[in-house]
Amino acid sequence: MLSCLAPTLTAQGRDEFRIQPGTTVTVQVGKGGLFSFAGHEHEVVAPATEGRIALDRGDITKSTVRLVFDATAMKVTGKGEPAEDVPEVQRVMMSDRVLDPQRYPTITFESRMISRASASSIRIAGDLTLHGTTKRVDVPVELRLEADRLTAQGKVNIRQSDFGIRPVTAAGGSVRVKDDVTVTFAISASRP
């Protein structure tokens, strides 16, 4: 999840990378409740509309990341659930009961602190804004750098209720969507 907050300063060792078109993140929504066996898990993809990374190769802690996702373009993939259920799951997800993209059309992530975790991984602490609510999240990232390209991948769990989203229930609450969802990302970025 990534975009630079300042212009590239290559003289000072900073490189700017832009997220490549077609970059998406995948959200896995689990099921719970007494009759969870009757429900289905859902896979949702969210496209990135903007994303930049200002990378300081000499001091990773001086790098910045920002990503913007289009909540109005989020799609239920249908993976692992009956095809006839997908339109209704999509409708409910886009309703004011869940994402409410008419009021909250974007989802953003902005880094606040980046630290090295190992030779190939970093931790990004940043602000995730979803459904009009901003919360701090800590994201472990596997990073691979080349001269003009970088890839970042990882996963993070978030709780819907932390962002004012009430997990959907059915059958009087005996079937429900889990509050915790898993966000998986594989982001490619290149120098402009």
C-alpha cells in the first residue's frame, strides 16, 4: 500500500516509484456463527488507483509510501462460493450497510514509520483510512529491489468493526461474516 508524500530527491539517494496499473489487493472475508457451515467465505479484490513510493536506499526509515484504492470498483471474485450468490454478496458489500462507497469512495494507506525487519523485509506503520475512519496498522512487507523496479508483498489482518463496519449477519445471526479480514497484497512499482 504505497505513494510518496514529497518529490523525488535522487541527489539525496531517494528514488520515486509508481504503482503499476492493474495492481490490486485481495481481501479474504471469513464466516462464523453457529451455522457457519451454511455460509461461504468471500474473496474481494480492490484496484489501486494511485500509488507512489519515495524510497531512500541509504536509510529506509526516510522512505514514504502511499496507496489509494477505489472502493467503488471493489469486486467479489466468486472464488469458493456459488455463482448465483455473487451478485447479492456484491450488492450487500457495496451498500451503506458495509463499504458505503457513495460516501467513502476511496481507501488510503499512508506510511508514518518504516523500519527494516531483516535483509529482505521491512515493517510499515501507517494510517489506513477505510469507511471514513483512520486507524494505525502495522504491515510486514517482503521487499525486492531492482534498479528501476520494486515488488512488495505481504498480508495484514484488520478488524471491520475498528472502521465502523458492522459484519453482516444472516439467519438471525447464526450465520455471519467474521469481523477480522485478511488483506493480501503483491504490489509492483517502477520508476517513472
